[in-house]
Amino acid sequence: MGGKLQLANLKNFPWLIFFVAIVIWVAMAGANFYYQNQGGYTGTGILFPISVIYPNQFLWSGFVFAFLFLIAGIFAFMYSERLNVVLLFVIAIVLVLLGNLSQGNFDIAFLQPFYLKGRQYYTDALAITDGQIWLRDFSKNLEHFQMHTKTHPPFVTLLHYWILNISNIETLAIVFFAIGSLSFPLFYKILLYLGFEEARRKWMLLLLAVIPSVNIYLLVSIDALVLTLTLIFLLGFARIFHQKRIDSISFLLISSGLILTNILTFSGLFLFAFLGYISFYFLVKGKWNFVWLSLMSAVVFVLTFTVIYSTTGYNQLETFLLASQSENPDGFRLFHQPFVYLMTRLEDIGEIFLFLSFGFLAVFFSKKSGTEVFENRNINILFFSAITAISTMLLTGAYGTGETARACLFLVPYFLILLKDISSDQFKTLFYLCLLQTFGMQMIGNFYW
């Protein structure tokens, strides 16, 4: 009887959309590969829409870690309701560790993303002799830096420099992972404020740990730090919706998330766009409170960077304009490379979707009973504000080099909170499909950033 029931539950999953998504991906990847093989230029990676991937060398240790990741994920999910949340935080961290150790060993998983390709912040950080002078002259020397350094604020590279100055690359990796891992308790608190029941909160915590983009990029990337900081921002809004009022703590969370994110990445402009769209939504409803909240946050932001400029000589606006010019030297790509503009937009969106997993896409686009993802008003407000904000950025030509699964890691929570009201059966199937896809992706390739 139990087996028949489980089989029936599996049949209720939107398998058609799941397989259609895979077919679309294979077809687009094949067409892109063929076109490039014929000498065409699309501006995208050869394994569309994956922008960066290198084949894994097969190591038995990696296979063992991958198998442990799979088993740990299955058992953690099966017994999650019996485990306390602190233990689940630990398990979530272990799942990320095991997923990345599927690459083979500590060096490949923890250290090579920093040093292997020689185009990272790490390379420039090693060349810094005086952090204060380096920061002051950052804009002047922008074009001499590595690819990632010159398209981000200088504090990313300085963070590498400060940690390396007192320790070594191993400590750098551990610090990055520790900060990224704070995303788990922050996400859990957000779910609590948004009204998720306890069992679903625990499931969501584990899903966050095994979803491909988070499992692959949480370990040692700057974008893991950005995820943590943007979750502080989101926590402020979740708190407001929970309390039905704006208080000083919510304002502090939103402002600090806004400032700290923009210190590390120009993708922090997403948060400004988010503030604009959510303010517009409530303004249409005749409510000015979010407009004042956004304006006050912007004022605090401007004051903060004014103080930074007056004390260090570093100009955030000037650096942003230079970084934009460096990434798009010929200007707005739609005007001079319309086909490449279109293909890179498809690549950006496709990579975000692919790294959310095919299982998630099946639920997201399904109309089947039990897969309702737009049932909660507050979650809809957060999600559609986020999607409108990122869509605006993509239309302007942002993320011209792809890698949006990593660079847009901060989008994942906005998608996951849509799962609040889907049925338990659909959630279980989604989790296992996600776990299997991450297992496969971690085994097949290195997604160096």
C-alpha cells in the first residue's frame, strides 16, 4: 500500500515540464555549439548556458565524497523533522563541504578557485604592499588589474590582502566559507518571519544546501559573502512583513545589507532597484512608508561612501563608471552587437534557471495541484520586486560575461521562498531531484569562477 502511494505521489510531479526543460536545454546548447563550430560568434560559452566549466579529473576520493554527499542528503532530509535546527545548520554546512570535496581533495575544492586561473582577486592581493595607497590609487590603476579586480569595488581584493597579511590562503578559504555559511541561519530566520511552518523551514534549509548554485559556489567565492549580506537586507523586509510595521532594527538590517553588499560588488545595485520597485508597489497602494524607508537607506548609503571618500580618497561612483566601461568598452551591446546581446541575455537567464535545478523549474512553471508557488501575498511582493530588479539590470546589459549562477547567487532565496505552500509530496520529489542534479554536476565539472 505504501509503495503504491509513493508511486502515485511520483506520478503527480510535473514530469512533462521537467523533461521539456531538459530537451530545451539540450537543443539550445546543441544549436549554440553547432553555430560556434561553423565560425559564428554568440558571446556565450560552448556548453550554453553554462559559462564556465572545466572537466573533472576522476579521483576515487572525489567519488567517495560525492557518494557521501548523496547519502547524507537523503538521510538528513528523511530525518530532518526529528533533528534540532542547530544540528541542521551543521548538516547543511557538511553537505556543502561534501559536495565540493567531490572535486577530489581540499586543494581542488578550497584553494584552486583562488589561485589556479591567475585572474582572481588573490593574484592582485599578493601584489599589494600598502593597502591605503593601493585603495587611494585604485581608479588610476584599474586597467592594470586582473579581470575580476577591475570589475568590482577594491574592498574585495583588500579583504584578501588583509586576511593574507595575518595568515595564509587556507585561512582565507576558511574565513570565506564561514561568512558564506551564515546564510543558513539568516535564511532560516527569514522563513520564520514569512510564516513557514517548522517542518518546511527545516526542509528549506536542506534544500538551500543542495541546490546546485549554492552547493557549488558557497564554498570560497565572493558571491557567497554577497549572499550572506543580501540576506541581511532581505531579513529586514521579512521582519517588517512579520511585524506589520517598520522599526529601527528593520531599517538597520536593510541599510547595513545595502551598504555592505555594495562595498563588495556592483551587483549591489540590484538592492537599489529592489527598493525602487517595492516602494513603487506600495506607493500605488497609497502607502508612503516604504518610500521613506528607501530614501533614508539611500541617504545613509551616500553618507557612508562620502565618509569613505573623504578619509581614503576612494570614489565608488568613479570606479563603477570605469568598471562598466572596462566590461563594455564599445558601449551598450544591443546597438553594436544585437545578436550577441540577445544570446548573452538568454545565457544569463538560462544559467540562473539551470543552477536552480530542473526539478525546481518543473514546479515553478507547473499548474498542477500541489505546485502552487504564488499563493502568498508578501512572498509575491518580494519575489516580483526582485525579478523586476534583476530583469532591469539584464536589459541594461549587465553580466555580459555570463556566470550568473555565481554572480546572481543572491537571487536564490527569492525563488526558494515561493515553495512555501507547495505540497509535501511535490517538495520531497523536488528535493531528491535537486540532490541528484547537484551530485552529477559536482562529479562532472569544476565551475571555477
